[in-house]
Amino acid sequence: MIHYLDHNATTPVAPEVFEAMVPFLTGEFGNPSSAYPLGKRAAAAIAEARERVAALAGCEPEEVIFTSCGTESINTAILACLELDPDRRHIVTSAVEHSATVKLCERLARKGWEVTWLPVDRGGRLDPAAIAEALREDTAVLSLLWGNNETGVIFPVAEAARIAAEKKVPLHIDAVQAAGKVPLFSTGAGITLLSLSGHKLRCPKGVGALVASRKMRFTPLLAGSQEGGRRAGTQNVASIAAFGRAAELAQAHLAEHAAHMRGMRDRFEARMLERVPGCEVNGDRENRLPNTSNLAFEGIESEGALMLLAERGICCSAGSACTTGAVEPSHVLRAMGFSDARARSSLRFSFGPGSTEADLEAACQAVPEVVAKLRALRPQPGPVAMAS
Ligand code: PLP
């Protein structure tokens, strides 16, 4: 039996979402650019999905561009901002972004752009004053997370939008984790670009969206004609229809799902803190996505814990899914000022709308046992033998 507590990595596909795809994988196979009814029905499905995603993101449907994933949206957004004014050679982002942003900004830094990595405090919080201080006349883009994928800590997005507008700097927000967990706002509230991903929202992998303000002069990453010339390539109709349905469900059940996830997460966390000595929460507990719990367990290695937990059917993460497998401690926890040892002893549990009491109970049983086992296996400090 699997107890899936890794919804920040990806989510199971909701049955209603799967159903929304099926017609476009079977009889309704038309190309949405075709002029006959089969094509027009595919185009209508995309138009409906665009409205649903716009309702979730708080923008106009014409501002939604379908992409292949959150990573593509982020890359497109940042690069589109750099195209606006070639004389602006400065980029501002934070030290705790998702690897899609980090890797792109590192590459741009190697190519000559100056990148300011805004620091966070021990709670993973970003000070709006630091944003205001960092933005300059030659800043091409400010790119920030809405909610952190590892800790769930929420950034001051409304303040960032106000500051960016005041300084006339385009703002990109990575809302991949925030969508479906907190109410979103976007272009109406001063955000220039906003990235979303389907598979964090109970939709299959391989579809994302980029919200681009219609006030922006937008340069696509891929040249061609689809999506109004903003994202070329024949649209993935079935996945876009699924994304629309997933967005609709996320929006309709936002408060209910958030309350469910928060309830589970808070009960889980309370029991870990009570039952496991040397357990601490990583990140600001007041200002977090409702589903995420990042916990440090003193004296363990998270890699070993993941294996033992997997044997008991528990799926969770060490750091973000994209860096699991690499031995490097999480850049997010390090930026928060934690030691490598603490970062390596941390596990992320992320609940979803479908998480059950059985999942919670299984994790509450298994985690203390696994932590105790790993601690018992730890080499005990003893007398050091002196070489003669
Ligand atoms: N941004 C954040 C905050 C994420 O958590 C992820 C995925 O883990 C991404 C971006 C990338 O999204 P995708 O997997 O759709 O490329």
C-alpha cells in the first residue's frame, strides 16, 4: 500500500481530469488550427481551458499561453523580459528559487548578465525592503517564487508587485506550487508574468501555462504561429483540456482543499514534534503553503530515511524532487542559514486534496520508527585511537 506524501513533486491525476482528456485522445483528434469542425472542436476545448486557467490565475483568458511545463514557462518569462530592453543587464531573483530559475540565471550570469540573489532569513522569509533596495534602473526582470517548493514558505508577492511597478521593473512570479493552495492574483495586480504547471494540480505531466500581461511586448521562446504566435508547436489538446478541468476543480474547491491539507499537515507536524526528540520545522510556520511540512530530524541522513520509509510505503522527499539523487544538501535550507548536516537530515512531506487518515496514520507510525532506527545505527563517538 502506498502512502503518497509528496504532492509538491507531482500529484495523482483526478478522475474528472482524466475524463476531460479522453475525447481528445480518441475521436476528437483534430488539429486546433484546422478550419473544419473536427479542428474547431479542438480549438473550442482549448478556448474553454484558457478561460478556466485564467479564472484560477486572476487574469484575462487572452493572457494565458499554454506551454509544456512550469520550467518552460519560467524560461520563457525571464528570457522575454530580457528582450524588452537590451541595455538592461541586471536580474534580481532569490537564493531559494526552483532549479528552473536558478539554472537559467546561472547561465545568464555566465553570459554576462549581473544577477542579484536576494537572501532569506532563517524562516525562509524575504524582506520586501531588500527587493526595493536591489531593483535598479538597469534591472531587466525581478523573478520570485510565490510559494517555496521545499519549505512552502510564501513570499510577499503583493508587496513585490507594488515595488516592481514603482521601479518600472517587469515582475515574473513562479506560482507553480501556490496554485490550488492559495488564491492567486496576477496581471490585474501588477504581475507581468506568472508561471503555472499542470502536474502539481492533479493534471498529467507535460502541460503548463504562462500568464503574460497584454500590456507587455512579448517575445516567444519558440517561433511559429500557435497560441497567437506566443508559443509555437501544435497544442497538446488533451492535456490542455485536462489542465482546464484541473484548474476549474482547484478554483472551485480551493478553500475546502486548503483546509483539508492544512488539517492533515498540522496534525502530522504536531505529532512529529511531540513524539520525535530532536525534530524541528524548517521554515516560517505562520506563512506557509497549507500542505507542506519540511522537518529536520537531528542525527539522521535523509537518503537513508527515504529508503526505509519507501519500504513502508511512504513517499516523501529530501530537498526538492529535482535535486534528489544528488548528494548536495538543499540550496534552499542552506540559504536559510542551516548547516549541511541539518539540510541533509531534513525531509519534506507534502499533502494533497486526496490525502487520507490512513496516509497520516501510516506516516505518524513510520517516521518515528525510521528515525529511531537510523539513530541507533549511527556510529557512536568513542575513544580515538592514536596512530603510533
Ligand atoms: N517551480 C516550482 C516552484 C516547482 O516546484 C516546479 C516543479 O517541481 C517547477 C517550477 C517546474 O515545473 P515543471 O515540473 O512543470 O517543469
